[in-house]
Amino acid sequence: MIALLLRDLRLAMRAGGGFGLGLAFFLMVTVLVPLGVGPEFEVLRRIAPGILWVGALLACLLTLDRLFALDFEDGSLEVLATAPIPMEGVVAVKSLAHWVVTGLPLTLIAPGLGVLMSLAPEGYLWLVVALAVGTPALSVIGAFGAALTVGLKRGGLLLSLLVLPMYVPTLIFGTDVVTRGARGLDPGTPLLFLAGITLGAVALLPFAAAAAIRANLK
């Protein structure tokens, strides 16, 4: 499983592998929104948590179609299906690799981009915490959607339509954590809900994704 993780990380780091695509999109969102809504400090501060979370969500969505599609095209996915590693483990490893190259960098650079959005100083810590807790759910949910659409031609649009509704609870509670933290309120309740979503997704969706992949390979 470690070898599979390292392989996916190396593929992501190569030119065209997807690494940096999400970061570039996240940066574009946080730069363009202030230009679009104007330089009003209070307006930017009020919408900053939502915009930062929407940017992170869409940045994660950009590279989901690469999770299984390339392995399906070159036959590697069929080999993995017959390997000693359970398909559930393959899904978990690929979700982890996606989070390492997408969710983790987004979490690390988010405070710097929060400056562009005039985020309240009290919200920076909670922004990092919320993204660190919530972005793994985005990767696992995305892996489930990618498994459902693997093998479909032009499945990227269908993948987006399937995954975006499932992202909504994570977006709501993640934004609420940052909003409450920025206002000096207790963000404990939405943070617990966010953690519950992530734990539930990690515990259940690899099995559902593995079943979808097996069905698509038949």
C-alpha cells in the first residue's frame, strides 16, 4: 500500500499530473473575488469564510477525474482489482494521495490567501483547523464519485454533478467553523459535525467506492 501511495504521489508531481492545479485555482478565486465585489473591507471580511471554503472545494473537485481514470485506461485498475490489496485499501490510498497533493497544500496556504480576503485575525487558526478536518472528506467523497463514473467517456461533468451535492454539508459546517471563530464565538459544535462527516466518509465510502469499481470492471 505504501508503494501504491508513493506511485500516485510521483504521478501527481509529474507535469500534467494535477499537482499545483488546485493551488492555482484557489489563488485565482481569492484574487478575483476582491476585484469583483470591490475593496470594501467589511464586505470582504463577511464573505471571506464562505469564499475560501468554496475555493478549496472547487480546487479539490478539479483533479478528481484523475483518481481512477488513468489507471482504468492503461489497465492498471484491473491489475489492482486482482492484487492481494483489497480494493477498499486501494480506494483509501488513492484518496490519501489526493488529499496530500491537494487538500494539504490548500490547508497550508489558506491563511496567506485569507489576508487577501481581509479575514478577521481570530479566524486564521479556525480556517486551518476546519480545512484540516474537512478536506479529507472532500477527497474520500470525490473518490466515491470518481469510482461511480470510471470508464465513462466525458465523465467529468457527471462526476461534478454527483459530488457537489454531497459536498454541501462539509461546506456548510466548514464555513460555519471559520465564521464563528472569526467572530469570537465558540466553533465547537460545527467543528464536531465536520469531524463526524469526515469520519463517516472515511469509514463507509471506501467500501461503496470499491463496490462501484468492481461493478464497472465487470
